[in-house]
Amino acid sequence: MPKTIATTPSWYWPDRVPRVLGTPPYYLEELLVERWARRHPVHPALVSSDARTEAAELAERVRAVAVAIDATTSPDRPVAVCAGPTAEGAALVLGALASGRRALLVPPGTTTNGRVSQASLGLADPTGAGQLKAVGLDTVGLDDLVARAPVDGAGPNGRPAGPSNGSNPGGGEDDRPDLGAPVACVVGRYGPVWHSHHSLLAGAVALGAFLGVTGQTAWLSTFSPCTWEGLCGLTVALLAGSTLVLAEPCEEAAEAATSEHPAWLLSSLSDALATWGGSRRRRANDDGARAVLLMVGGPFDPDERRAVAPVAGGTALTLFGMAETGVVLASHPSWYLEESVGIPVPNMHVVPADPDTGEPISSMWELVDQAMVTAWSPSLAVAGEAAEGADGRFASRFAGRRFITGVLAASDPNGMLYLVDE
């Protein structure tokens, strides 16, 4: 139902944040890994409790993983990756995506269904190895996989090793999938969905520009790189040339925040409360944290957000999204309200829709009491997982080009959106 507003609606938009951005035509490893290996080879790219990987070393490992996968697996079957928030897990995910094979990303502790058992190879850190072995997969870790790589100078799919130009990485014939082809399968709200190099990079470009992320800083993520949230943090941090610190929630993450001085802390609201919410926890802001980024999938408790806010000097920013869409709405460091989830990130077209039909409402957000959040962006997943019957579920969530999120929101006169139901 329409509502009456006494003032003229005026959408707030942060200064120096573009509303629309292009997505460079490159594979992920080119911008996230190879570029920084050339520019800052000794800068730490990945850090976890048992490993510290410099940019040049990460490039070597990602290439070796990609070459080994290409040499030892069938192009007709995917590989499965199961890892916790570790540097090894992040390198395995990046290598799998660089290989040209489809990668099934399996968060540790989740149900491992039939589609995973059909993979040609399992890649795992110690946290995820048992889960893949339990379904009968030949499972290897990073060191074993690197040892399998042929030492003949050839890159994945027979293309030359070394830097590439994006649109044709080998400079000649290339068997890799198109930038828009499905390569990474993550578990979404409506079943497994596939992302492409282009959709993942589009999401990273948009969120990085929205937050004003710069290089030579540190991020701390408590998410597995096999989740969409962890993949988001991985791509945003490495795209900017930042150091990504990966740690399990609670003690490990609290210690990493103290020792590594991250500028950005990426976590779920519940994990952030468990890690930094206690009065005896040392505030991450004491070590220079700029903001705590709280991933939410629907309505949240503003009081819990307030409890986390002192971790970063009062700056707790919410990011709403899901595997199917990437980040849709986010708080901006320059202006936010603790009850509001935020505003659309660049390139994200957020349209109010009828909750019953999904059809767009021909009014501004500010003029409706509440409506279904529907979204379109280059960061949307490119396909569902047909083998699990989820492709139909994913496709059924569209109204035209817009994805129906299943979450209801309301707006204030300034365009700040509030999640009210799901």
C-alpha cells in the first residue's frame, strides 16, 4: 500500500562512489594473483595461523594447482574443494578456478550430497579432507597437488605459463571457458548455483568501489573461501592488492586481529559477537580496524549490531546478499543507520516488487510501506545446479531479469532500506 511522505524523497549516495562500473574482461587469477605477483612480489597475499604466503609464491602455487588439475582430471567432470578459512584453502580455490575445470565449493560441516561424489578429484585442507574422503573422492592437499604438477613449462589447458592478456590468456588457442561460463558452484538460499569469472569479478569490483578499499591494507575473514561470503571477501581483498587474513571465529580470529592489524573485519553477525562482543575482548580498533563488515541474509537485530560496533570504534557495517546475487545492499562508512541495512551497491538495480507475484511496483521505494527486494546486476549467478533439481528453483526466482530474493524491505525518505521480513 502507498504511504504519504511530507517531504520530497532524496536518495543519499556517497561521494566519490560511482553508481555504474564496468567489469574488466579478465580471468580472476589474472587480476587477483598474477598482477600483484608482478607488481609487489614480496607483499603478503594470504595469512593464516600456520602459513604466510607472499604474492609471488601465491602465483606459483595457483599456477601449479591449475596445471596439476588440468593434467590429472577429466574436463567433463568437476573438481570439489572443501576447506576452512585457511591460506591453503584459498590457494586451492583460486587454483581450481584457474584450471578451467568446474569447481564445486563445499563448506566444511555441510551436507555432502551426490553431486560432490561425482567429482573427479577432491581438493582440501586438513579441515575438509575427511568430508570429501567420506564420499569416496581421491582427495589431496595443496602440497600433494603441487607435487603432481608436470614440470614442462606448460600452463593449464596447454596454454603458455605466465601473464596473460585477459580475453585470450594464452595468446593463441585456449580451451578455457568463456568469462561468462559457469565455473564455481556455491550453495545458495535456493540450492546450489554457478558463478562465472565475470560475475565474481563484477561483485568484487562493485563492493570494493563502494567501500573505497585500497591496497597494502589487511582484511580478516572468518568465512571459508568455499562459501559465497568467503569467496566475496577473497576476491575483494586480493583485487585491491590487500593482504587477506583467514581465521576461524572466536580465539583464532581475535588473536589474528591483534597481530595483523586488519583494516576490514568480515564476519557474520553471530561470529562477530562470539569473537569480539565480550567485554574482555581487545577491541580490533586498537589495532587500526576501519570497520566490521557484517554479512546478513535477512532481518537482523540492531542491538546485536550495536554490540559489535565498538570493535571498530563504532563502525559496524551490514552487507545483505546471498549466493545467488552477491552483495545487494550495504552500509557505507560515511553515513549509516544501525537499524538500516544500507543502500544498493554500484551496478545493483534494486526494484520493489509485489510479494505475491514478484511483479515490479510502479512506485519509488519511499512511497510503499514494504515490498519484495528484487535485484539485477552483473554479479548475479549465471545458472542453477541442474543435477540437483535446483536449476528450476533458481530460474523460478526471476521476474524478467530481476532475481526475487524472498526478503521484504521498507525505505525511509533518504533511500535507506530496512529489512523487515522474509
